Amino acid sequence: MGIEIYPPHINASNQDYTAENGGIRVGLSAINGLGPKLCKHILGKRGDRPFSSIRQFCRRVTLPREIILRLSLAGAFLGVPLNERRQAYG
């Protein structure tokens, strides 16, 4: 009976920690190397249109490879298909 902690996610996280479904969603700024400027860049590119795939994320958001790796290692892409084709065909 504790508080659920949700990992950072490119489509669900804000810059800082937020309340979500009675738990806490870890913010993108908790990922080492993602300062306020990069977080705002990601959130600005996401806007009201979630990323449909990791490939789309990489096309819409220009980031160094190291930052994309850190996002991946933090679990920020979990549940997001690698590309649109994989999403369509499972």
C-alpha cells in the first residue's frame, strides 16, 4: 500500500515530477544530462501530439545520441514502437 512511481516517459512526463493516477510520474529532468533547456525542447516538439514511434521522436526532436541513449536506459521509450511499421503490424 504505497505510492506508485511511474518512470520517465517521452509521452507522459513533464519536466519535473507530477502526480498521475494516485502516484508520481518521474520528470524528464531526473534523467542525467537532461537540463531544463533539453526538457523544454522535447516538450515543445511533443506539444499536443504524442510521439507514435521512436523513429518519429528522433525525426521531430534533434538531440545528441548520448541523450537518446540516456532516455532509452531510463525507460522513457517503453511501450513506444521502434517505428510506425512495427506499430501497424505488431
